[in-house]
Amino acid sequence: MIKIDEIPFKLDPLLERDSIFVGELPLCKLLLMNDSNFPWFLLIPRKEGIVEVFDLNKEDRLQLQKESDYLLSNLKQHFKATKMNVANLGNIVPQLHVHHIARYEGDLAWPGPIWGAVKPKPYTKKEIKSLITEVRALFASF
């Protein structure tokens, strides 16, 4: 029998299409959603066949929490966010992915959820380069 951890990781095509690669953490792939309306990042554990957080083994659940907490704390400080939203819905894309979104009073969806609130606005190449550089620097001491 093949264990889940032995199956090569493949990112869901929808996540790949809608996001920009930022980096690799010990467990997760870090992506930026290509929507400049919100500072919006994803953590995707590089484990094939994982749909829910509880599908991860204990060690991986703890690592996901560590990576998520670090990302949230640093994004909140860096973007001076009013509130950080975290969600792992998976209704459209079942592959486990955790959304991390910096929110502000008065943003385009405040105080409601961002999903479907406004049409996504892709980043420019210059914005992508700058933002990825900034976020990678946040993980320099991780």
C-alpha cells in the first residue's frame, strides 16, 4: 500500500492558475492570490491527497499551525492590518489550502467576507516583484 506522503505533491490547477509562487516553507507552499484588492496568501501543505487539517498527522498539523501563526503575525504587522482572516473552506478546490487575508476597516468587502465581493484585480508585474520580495524577507528568520 502506498502511503499518502509517498505520492508526489501536485498543486491543484485552479490554485496554480489563480496564484503566484512566493516560496517553500518546511511543510507548505506559500502562494500569493493574484488579486490586488486584498493582501491574500495561501499555505498549501505539500502532502498529496489531504483535504482537511485533521487528515494531516499530528506533527504536520503542528507545523501547519506554526507556519500559519508566523505568516499571520508578520502579515498583520507588515501590512498594518486591522484584522487577519483565516479560512480553509475547500468547497471548490478540495486540496487543503489555508487562506490568510489582511483586512482593513473600509476595504472593498469590509466587514463581510471577500469571496465574491468584488471582481479580482490582478497585480502588475512590478507589484508582484515588490510584494514577493517583501514577503520573502519576512521569512528570512523563520
